[in-house]
Amino acid sequence: GSVDLDQYEVGNRLKDIGVINGGDMTIEAATTKLSYLLSRNLSPTVLEHAMRNSLRGERSTEGEKIARGGKNVPFLLKDLHHWAKL
């Protein structure tokens, strides 16, 4: 299942201190993804954007499922590389 940080007070507190919603990522996927992104020396803004979006199908959103069936992954990777160069 997915995580909704807005549902309970504890979630709101976590969000207030900067916790990023992992959606339906597994702990293993989140750890691997964060390790990879940290190795890229990205700015905090780019890192947050990348964690919130699917790069290789590690998390899903209703928008992805409905709009493109998860086929927007290459566009997100392109965006990540663009922002990393700034």
C-alpha cells in the first residue's frame, strides 16, 4: 500500500521536518534509489523531485497509471539529467 502523510498528525509533523512521502516504494527500493541519487551530488531540490517521482518504475502514482501507463519514466530521467546540470 501507499503512505498518506496528511492522514494523521504524526504524518503532518514528519512532512513539516522534510520527510518525503515514499508512496508505495518498498524499503529496499527507497534505500537503493536514495543511495543512487546521493551519489549523483544533486541539489536538494532535484533530489526531492527525483524521490517523489518514478525513475524506473519503483513507485507508482494514479496519474502515471491513468495518463501513460507508467511510460513517463524516460521523461523523468531526462528532466533529472537536465536539472542536475544547473
